[in-house]
Amino acid sequence: MKIDLHTHVKISKKSEFMPDYFQTMVKEAKAAGLDAIALTEHFNTQRFLDVYDYLDQHYLYNDDYYEVEGLKIFPGMEVDVEGVGHILLISNRKAIVHMFKSLQPHLEEDKFITLAALLDIADSYETIKIGGHPFRPSTPLTQHEPSVLRRLDALDLNGKDLYSIGIDENKENVYWLADKLGLPVTAGSDTHQFLQYGAVLNDLEQDCSTITELKAAIKSKQYSVEISPDLHLRVRSATLAKKLMKQLLAKKEVIS
């Protein structure tokens, strides 16, 4: 099963959820060879629950995933923590909603939750906890205590960082930290625009339908990470397309 563990289906935090754009994202995820994605929208995005309300209204929820036109979508969210850092939480739909609601007092930058406290919440549920883009200059994870970082389930080898930092350098850094902490490394495109799908992905040895199965496969390293030979083209194209779309949406809001 080929899965991308870090994805977004909105252009940006401030944009509305657009069903037509979502449909295009699903279509292109499949075209890129993906069987599944973890939907890790930012927890402080505008109207976070709109995505899940839409999925509930239009698609079946089996085991721990939505079945969307042949693509498995596992619920999740990306959470900012105090002291800088992004954490990906992937769980069942009910748990994600409960965790999101518990984080309502922590949506603003000056009120972000501590990493330890976030992990305490996540550990109340069957949750996959991934340290997002740990060496991104704007949101590094390396300033957090190793004892706390070891509570994560994996570190994120991020498509955007492989592009901006460089494949060799970013891989070396992420795998070095993962080895130091005793954690596996998982791949996430971090896409907001469909051209970025397939830049990097996880090829699991078996099909997974529950968070328990997916977490076990990650922790036992029963998968391989694949980096596309055209990663730079995919990410660069997606970045430019995203920028243009944001400009068009901004103009549309002004006209309206």
C-alpha cells in the first residue's frame, strides 16, 4: 500500500474548503500512484471541521478511513507546539475531532500547547505521532528535549524540505536524528497542491485499514520510503501553482 502521511487539501490555512478542489486532489493522488493518504490539515486552519463534515456527508467511513473514489483517507491534523515545531497526529475520526476540540484554547501562537502536553493528549487515543519536518529552519524540532521527542512514533522526511534544503542534506539530518532517538522515518509530501503528490511516499509491505495496523507497520519499519526522481519538478511546479491560486482567490474575494 502506497501512502503519503503528510497532506493538505486546502490551498492555505486562510482559504475555504472547496469540494471541487478536493475532488481534483483525490483524482491526482490516485494518478500519482497513491492508495492512501493521511489528511493532516493544520489544526488552526479556517473552519477545520468543514473537511470532515463534507467527508461524513458524502463518503463511507470504514474501519479507520474514508473510502473516497478508491483512495483511503485516514483522518489527522498538524499541530503547532510551544517553542516551535509541528506535530502530525493521525487517528480515527472520533479521536481527531476530540483532540481538535481539546486544543481550542491553543490555536494562537502565544498560546500553543507544549509538546509534552500534546503527546499526553494524543496518548489517550490510538494515535500515530510524527514529528513534522524536523529540520525546517522556521519550525525545527531539535530544540526540544530528546526524552520528549522519543515519545513520537516517527520523524517526517518532508517533500518540501527535500526540495528546499536538498535531498542529501535533509535525508542525512533526518535519519541522523531518527537514529539518535531510536525512531523510524516516514515520508510526507506536505502538499497543498496536487502536483506535489508522489514527490515522496511510503510503500508498505501490507495493506492497512486501521490506525493500529498502520502504526504497527511504521514502528516495525515494514515499509520503504520512495523519493521520486522528479521531486524537484513536482514541488517547484506545485509551489508556483499554489502561489498563483492564492493570488486568484485573493482577487476573487476583493471583487466579491
